[in-house]
Amino acid sequence: EFNIVRPKGYTISYHANPEMEKHHFGQTHPMKPWRLTLTKSLVSAYGMPFAMDNYNTRAATYEELNSFHASDYLDYLGTAPAEDMPRDIDNPDKEVRFNLGGSDCPLFHGLYDYCSMSGGCSLDAARKICNEQSKIAIAWGGGLHHAKRSEASGFCYINDIVIAILQLLRCYPRVLYIDIDVHHGDGVEEAFFSTDRVMTVSFHKYQPEVFFPGTGGLEDNGPKSEHNPGAHHAINVPLNDGITDEQYESLFQNIIGKVNEHFKPSVIALQCGADSLAGDRLGRFNLQVQGHGACVAFCKKLDLPMIIFGGGGYTPRNVARAWAYETSIAIGCQDKIDPTIPQHAPWREHFVHDTLFPTLEQILGEPRANRNTQKRLQEIVQHVHEQLRFVSH
Ligand code: VJV
Ligand code: CA
Ligand code: ZN
């Protein structure tokens, strides 16, 4: 692993708070902060920390969280007592405030600390991008894209991405937000609905009434109310079950390539939710580590400063594979790392297959049926191109 060296001419930084990983949403809750430990251990086993600036980040302050979130929400988040049983199962009649305390967003021990650590991790990454101490800043502890100004949603309480983008907007004219989590990035989209300085692009499974959060249709491109500069600056790529690497990569490169030409971002914020991988406990796609990583590689090629956030990802061994591989892409050492997981990697047995790149058959047995026709994908590309005609900087 000593062949992993710092890339020449640019700095990669890795931002993490090891205390964050010790928190638990509850016994069988799908969100497992421990996946961050598994990721870090794989990154370390490959020797990648030698090639990066590594920061142990502090928690975000109340004032920093307050840059997006409402005070009454933050006050409640900081004082609501932890519950051992999710309220909607145990006690359906008890009052629910700010959507806190249901089974998706339980009130667990240390919740406020966990949230402020996630926010701190992403904000630290944004600051290093702002003062040009880093070209690519990695914040796997962030990416919690559903949280609203005054509401928790879908395992997300604090929208660290919005807070980080607000910081980027102090130093850069235009931010491109890209979201490859299998869920729609609704919280980030909504936060920037009325500005043309942020363009949001989310790729996600879309099946309202059935799949969370139910928003993000192809035609939803930002409120077209009078004189809204944010109109046409929300791009949604609604997909069906079973999309493959080949289809996803071609769609991603086509759309992001065109968005880059029209919007001309000064910086990229990329949410890399790993629940879009095949075999995810909540996801429905057939993406492999290679296809997911190809999105990161394509963004890197645009040669702009970039923050890379985590997000969803509910089969921890595959989350760790993808995020370790994507860390290697940021460094530029992806061709130097051995696809066989290092003998000395902690929890090596936990990976089941000893490779960074398991096949679809290894992950799933039988691959999930692909419900995405080429015709529909063509329509999506066509619609996005039409939206982009309204966008030129
Ligand atoms: O679909 C929903 C909402 C319900 C109400 C709550 N029940 C539990 C599920 C249906 C309508 N919520 C989604 C939220 C997904 C959040 C994704 C977050 C991210 O990846 O985009 C970013 C970090 C949902 N899907 C599956 C579950 N909730 C789920 C929640 C559980 C669970 C099993 C599944 C909560 C507790 C336990 N099991 C024990
Ligand atoms: Ca998404
Ligand atoms: Zn997700």
C-alpha cells in the first residue's frame, strides 16, 4: 500500500468525526452509522490516508446549523428526550413535532451530537474548498438530503448539504448539486428553489405513493411562478427498478455533460448515496461499484473544485466498497489498488466476497428485472435538454 502517493498539483482531503459512528438509530433501523467505520477501515487498509489531508472535524455550532434550520426546530432537536421505542409503533397517539420520533426519524441517545457532527464534517469540507486548501473534499458522514428547514425526514434531521452549499455560495458564483442516492434529493432541491446560483440534479427511483419521498418527477423543474430566477434550475431524472451500469453511466454523462455546458458551475457538490447499488436493503437498482464510481470519475474530469458527500446506503459492506473505491478515484490511484480486499483489512470476513468489485450474481444471486426502456431514457434526456435551453450563463 506504500505505492499510494499524494497526487501532484492538487490536494484531496478526508473529513470525518469518529464519534459520529458510535451512534445508533435503534436495533433494526436500516441507517447504520457504523458503515462509516467500515469505510474508513477499508480506505486505511489500502493506504489511502497517505495520499490525503485527513481532518478530524468538530461538531457544527448552533449558529452554523441555524444558517439553514429554524431556531425552534433546533431547540426541540437539542432538548427532546430520547425514546427507546419509536413512537408510532409503541404509542401512536403521542404528539409528533417536526416529524421527530417516528420510526424513520427516531429520537435516539446523542441525536443532537450526531446531527451537529454530520453538519460539522460537511461544513469543514466546504471551508477547505472555499479557501482553496483542497481540490476535492470528502465528507462521507454527510449527504443527509431530506432534512427541511423545520422538519426531519427520511433518516435526515440536519441538512448538512444545504449548510455546506450556503458556505460555498460565499466564495463561488454557481454551485452544481448532483445526487446519485436512489432517493430524490428533495430537501436540497427545495432549499434552493428560488435561486439561479444553485442547480440541483437528482437521479432516483420514482414511483409516487410507493417509493419515498414520492417527489422528483421529470416535469418538476422548480416553481415557474412569476420572475422566479430558480425556475428551470431543478433537474430530475426519475428511473425505474433495475437500471444497469451501462444505462446509468450513459445517462449520467450525457445529462451532467450538458448541464456543465449550460450552467457553467464554479464548484460541484456531489451526493454519493450508496443505496443506488445492487443488493441494497432499501434500493432497487442494479448498479455495481464500478458504475457508481464512474459518476465520481466523470465529475472529477470536469476539473472543478468538488465536495463529495455520503448519504444513503443500507448494505454496509457494499457502502464501504463503493466509498473506498470512490476515495481512490478522487486521489487518482484507482488503477493502483488491488481489487482483492487486503489480507490485513479489519472485518475482512464481513465482506463475504473478498473483492472490491463483486459481480451482480455474487451480490444478488439473480439480478433484479430492468424496468427502464431505452425509449423512456431517451425521453428523459430530451426533456432535460429542453430545460437547459432556459439556462445559460
Ligand atoms: O417510506 C417511508 C415512510 C413510511 C413511514 C415509516 N415506515 C417505517 C416506512 C414507510 C412512509 N420512509 C422511507 C425513508 C427512506 C429514507 C432514505 C434516506 C436516504 O437514503 O435518502 C438518505 C440518507 C423508508 N424506506 C424504508 C424505511 N423507511 C424503513 C424504515 C425503518 C425500518 C425499515 C424500513 C425504520 C425502523 C425500522 N425498520 C426498525
Ligand atoms: Ca438521488
Ligand atoms: Zn437514499
